[in-house]
Amino acid sequence: MKKTVKVLFAATECNPFWATGGLGDVVGSLPQAVRNAGTDIRVILPLFEYGIDKNTLKKEGVINVPVSWRNQYCGIFSLERNGVVYYFVENEYYFKRQSIYGQYDDGERFAFFSRAIWEIVRFLDWKPDIVQCNDWQTALAPVYHKLMYPEFNSIKDVFTIHNIEYQGKFDKAILGDVFGIDERDYSLLEFDGCINLMKGAIECCDMLTTVSPTYAEQLKDDFYAMGLGNIIKKNEYKLKGILNGIDDELYDPRTDKAVFASFGADDTSGKAENKRELQKLLNLPVTDAPLIAVISRLAAHKGIDLIKFALGDILKEDIQLVVLGKGDRYYEEYFSYMHQTSPGKICTIVAFNKDLAQKVYAGSDILLMPSKSEPCGLSQMIACRYGCVPVVRATGGLKDSIKNYDVKGGNGFLFEKYSTEEFYNAVKTAVDIYHTPKWAEIRHNAMTTDFGWRKSAREYVKLYKSLI
């Protein structure tokens, strides 16, 4: 009889409970797909004060969790959803906050959560074969495992990097007082003169994964690895890139309640209605000119500079542009200014608005995503599902998910060099082809590309089995 692999999946956000970005989407859908592929997977999360009614949860018990010299209360709650069990770690001192991240004591808060993972494994009757942690907030868990929990030597650690830009850096002075780690073990965490939690996880984990094959290769380069390139190369024997997916039932224009009219790859007539209604909503002229969308965090690594520098030439084309997102104040003010000076041509909404984002995907023809670096990216996948053809730079997961329009199955437009000229040429090509019969083929390829989790889930299960 084949053994069923048991996985405890640790993260700090998860749709539909609470999320700030792509990590929440991944944690909300990947475990379900892995379960469907034949694995007993459970998820463990901090219990934040919003996003869920605690009265709907089952109380599993109460334990104490050591955080250096502190002995902290930890309530354990659970919920089963679509066959997956979710454990919630309760401590109001650490988690009853106005936001998930950005608190003055984030180091201590997530040290508590990382220790709680192992204390809860001790408490539960169910014991995992694999503990998979995600990004710096859970990076201490593999470190604590190696240093403090020898009774769990048979359990393997998988650490997944979703975005290496955020590494969990802290002053060495708090090594013992906050993290409870002895000076003799500082070398595990030390990097560039400070504590680097992600570096510690990379050194201590049994398998290191990231969210696309191309990004896995790029992380060996300091430019993409934000200084950790040599550490990645040292551990590349355990590095694997598995492309993220999206929930293709959630992101389905045939059933999405947020869109103006349902449509699909086999009947795209509703796409035109979505465009008309979106133009009306945004006070743009109702026209057949290509409607171009930017749905992004407004930050430099998202390639926003390229959009800014090319915008003058792009606006000379017969197009409309909608920008939806928040980020650096400089970019917010720039696109807001362009909105005011180019009425009927540009609409800028400085906000994170999921409902509006779905309407923009459904109503737009082209998505701009010229990222300087992009671990995986989900926007290009969602856009494809809604017939919004992406123009992307061939980096990270963008390169792994989008094929150029001129090859078999081409579902978008790619450019290689991070330059205004190459980016503009790709946009110009898309705009020109939009007015030809070729566009329907590219859009159909985009809408029928399989971005679901099934293939990726099988790769994760294969990885788990190789470890045990």
C-alpha cells in the first residue's frame, strides 16, 4: 500500500481569509490542488483579527510557545474548507493588529509563529512528513527545526521563495533576545553583517523551491537575488523552480460575478460588452480603439519606468489606457497628472480594488507588464483568461508563461532587453495586430492556455515523494 504524503504548509496569508498580494492567492489555491493530486496537506496560518469569524472555528487546544526568554500563549483553532484543514495560531498580542506586515516588532511576531509551527506539530496527533514554509516570515521555521527540534529529524523542510526582495533583515543585537538563537549558531543567519532570515532558511532547508523555472536560474545572479546569489549557488543542488498557477474556477469570465457580461474562449461576444461598459465607467469614449491596461503595484521593479518613458509615443497611437494600482508616490502622482492632462485617453485609479481589477481585465484588450524582475507573476495569467493579451518582458515567470505571438500557441507579446525602445516596439506590434484577423487567434490562444494548478501540483507531489 502506497504511503500518503503528509504536508504542513505554513504561510502568513491565504485567500479568502486575508491576503496582500500573490502569496495569498497561491496559498489559497495550491494546497487544494496538491490535495487533489493525492496528498494529505494542511495549512497553518496566524489568526489575524480580520477576514474570519473566530466563532466559526473549532478550538483544538491551548499551548505555550517559547520566544527566547518569553513564554507566550498560543491558541490553536481549525477549519476544514474544500477538504483541506486549516490551523490558525491565535495570539492577540502579536496578531491583533491593523495590518499583517509593517509592524515595529515583525521579527518577534514571526519568530513566535515559526516556533508555534513546531510546538503545534508536537501537540497534534497528526504528524507531517514535510513542512513547507513560504518567504521570510516563516523562514525561521527550518532554522528552529534544525537547532531545537531533534525529535523531528525525519520531517523534511521545503522553503519556497516567492519574492527574494524581502529577506527579513535584522540587527545582530536581537539574535538571542528576540529570536532565541545562540551566538554559536549566528553563522547560519549572518549575511552582510546582519541577521538575514531568508539566508538561514536557504541554508537549513532540505529543498529550496521558487515560483518559476526561469526565476530559479536567475536567482543565481546577484542582480535578481538581491545579494544572495552566492548563497543560492552554494545551495543550487536543492533548488527547483515550479511555475505558479491560478485558480481557474475563480478566474473564469464565464462565471465571474464582477464582470459586466459573461463570455468565454468559444463565445467572446460578451468581451465587447465588457469593454463598452468599462469605458463608460471610466468616462472614456466608447470606441473600438485598443484599450490597454496596467494593473500593478506602481514600483520600479514592475517596469513602471518603461511605461512612463514610452508613454509619449504610446499616446500618439489610437489607444486608450487605464492604470489601476498603488505604490510609490512618484508614480501615483505621475499617472494622476497624465489622467488630468489627457482626458479621454488615460484613466488612472490609485487603488487596490479587486472587483474593479476584474472589470478591467474583462474589458481591456492588452495588458502591459514590462517587469524588470518578476518571480512568477499572476496578472499575465489572469489577463489571458479574460482575453486581455499581455505584453511582457521575457523574465522570470513571464518568460515561462507567455509565448510570443509569432510561434505556435503564441498568447502574448514578449521583448527581451529592459529598454524603452524594445518595450514600445512590442506595444506598437500589439496595437497594429489588434486591427487584423490574427488578433482573434492570439486572444483565443491566451484564453485557452492552461494556467491551472494541476500540473504544478503534480510537480510538488513528485518533489515531496523524492524527499521522503
